[in-house]
Amino acid sequence: MMALAEFQCCKVSDKQLAAFYDGEISGWRARLLQAHVAVCARCQQRLEALSRLTWAVRSLPRLTPSPGFTEAVIEALSAREPLVLADMAGQLNAPSGRSGREFVEAVMDRVRWRGRRRTAQLAASSAKSRRAVAASATVGAVAMVAACLLLVCGRPNLALLPRAKAIVEVVALAAPWPEQIRAAAVGLVRVRLRGAVGTGIDVELQHIGLLGKPEFRELPGDSAGAPAGGSGLNSYCGKDGG
Amino acid sequence: MRDWLGQAGADAGAVRRVLAGDAEAYAELVERHRHWAVNLAYHLIGDAEEAEDVAQEAFVIAYSKLHQLRSSGAFGPWLRRILVNLASRRRRRLSRRSAAEIDPTGVGEATNSTAVAVHAVLRLMPDHLAVVLVLRELHSLSYREIAETLSIPVGTVRSRLHAAREMFRRLWDAE
């Protein structure tokens, strides 16, 4: 009864009543409104006005589409596909049994042509991707070798160790690089370290976390002290025929 | 007038066949939806010949974008959205013509003075109000369906419908 009071004294808004009229209200609210409308003259007048409006608008006639409506749609579709369906209008004038089949065949020709074109586009894009990957790998390898050369040519000091570590870490990640380039890069780093730090190269390798790496397997003579930087470099740089 | 649920299954099968390359299946969709499409365009535009033209264009556009249809059973509501947009544009273009140039009588239909008057009133109304009034009163769409067609909230549908009815009543009484 408290809910019914909400609808007494015609507190029903125009939008509420319109929603009730349009069947958008259901359940207990619809039942309450129904009960209210039954006793409210104002709501009855408003519903009557809505009904008259609906009657007026619905006086508009219903059209029957022209007999050639569907054919006109198909013709319009063919006009948008001139390459394959250029003679569709003529085919539509043919006996109905033929025109349907030819229409389907023409559309399928168009679909197959698009399929072949798409396959060619995908192949071209795949080859382009492979070339891009190969180019970036080559650039990376060249940059790596250049970094190693800088390391070799730089002045020997302990600051080489972090640089050496960084280079070797990168080399370890460069799995797709040719093996010769990786080995050469590691070799250059090793020689430079030996020349820079003198004795106890294993201690330094351990310090920068490289001792366990396969690229830095202990070579004969490493723990006994390293020769002067020059001869190690010379042996790698080919000055003594190595 | 509408039986979306019953048609949805038949539409879904036809749409799948069209997408699989059976173009004749599209003629089936056109046959099934042409009546309400032509009438909706006619009620929005007010000219019978323009209405057929707009309805045909809507079917052509729907065919070219059929691959974008998310649910194959929702062809009808989707076509309705396309048609309403096209009809609104055509309606704006036609509003620049004089009333004498527009033929509100249907193809083969007898002259209906009430229909002429209703069209005249609808032409005076702004697009956004005329559309909701036609969709509700003439095509019995629910508020939710109107909201989905026009991509507006249900509350906005309620407000616009109220405003449209008020304006129609005012203009109708003044006619």
C-alpha cells in the first residue's frame, strides 16, 4: 500500500506513463500502475492522447517492394565488381536457371583471384621479414667485432673487466651468429684480459663471473702468470704468423 | 511484422553460405528482409522511390561488409542500423527539396491525405526525434532495440521518445 501511495495524486510522470503504455514496465510496478490508471482520470486522458498519436502515425501506408527489387540489388552488387561480373546485367536477363549458376561462378572466380593475390602478398612479406632478420644479425655481428677491436686497442687497465664481461655476455646470447665470429670475439677478450691483468687470470675471470663459461676454458700457462700484453696480442693479431 | 527470433536461425544459415561463396544465398536474405527495409526507409524519408533506392543501397553495403557481422544470426538488426544511417542522410538531403517534389504516396497506393499530413509533420521534426518515433510507433521496436540501433543509452531513447511525441502532437494540432 505504501508503494501504491507513490502513484496516488497522479505523481506518475509522462515518461513513466509512456513506458507503461509502450510495455516497457513489467512485474509489480506494472500492476501498480494498472491499478492507478484504473482510478486516475488524468492518467486515462494522457494514455488516450498517446493512443491517438499512435493511431495518427500508424496511418502511414505500408509499401510493397517493387517486383524487381531483389534483381536490382544483385545488379547493384555486380556493378561494384566490374572486373569479373561485368556482364551480370545481361546474365540476369537470361533464363532464370542459367543466370543463377553463372552469377555464382563469376563470384567464385573473383574469390579465387583474390585468394591468389593474397597468397603472393603473404609470400613477399615473409621473404622481406627473413631479409630484415638476416640484415640485423649481420649488423649486430659487425658491431660486436668492432667493440672487441676497441677493447683490444684501448689502454690496458682494470676498467676493461666490466667491458669484457658485458661483451662476453652479449656473445653468449648471440646464438645465431656464425661460430667463427663468436670464437674470435671471445678470443680477443681473453687475450686482452691476460695482457691487462698480468698474473692470476682465473681470479679475475672468477671475479667477473666468467670462469665457468665454456668460452673461457683454462688454457695452459694461464695460472702461472701471463706474458706481457704485447706478445699475447701479437699472437692473435698474426704478427708472429699465428 | 517482426519475428527476429524465428528469422535469426534462417539468417544465420544464409549468412554462413554467403560467406562460404554461395552468392545466391544473399538473394534469400534480400527476399526475407526487403519488406520491412523498404517500409522503414519510406517512413523515415517520406518518398517511395527514394525509399526503394535507399533500401537497395543498404543491402549492397551489407553484402560488402558481411564479413564484419559478429553474429551470423543478427543480420536483421545489423541491416537495420545500416538502413537507418543511410535513410537519415538521404532525409537530410531531401529536406532541402520542396514538399511538392517529394512523393509520399506509395508505389501503386491511393492518395492518403492523413499519410500526407503525417509525412509533412515528420519532415518538420529533427532527425534524432523522427527516427525514434518511427522505430517505436511504426516498427514496434523496444527501447533496448532502438538504443542498439542508434547506439545510444536506453535513457536517451526514453527522453527522445517523450520529446518526439510532444513535438508531433504540437505540430499535428497545428496542421
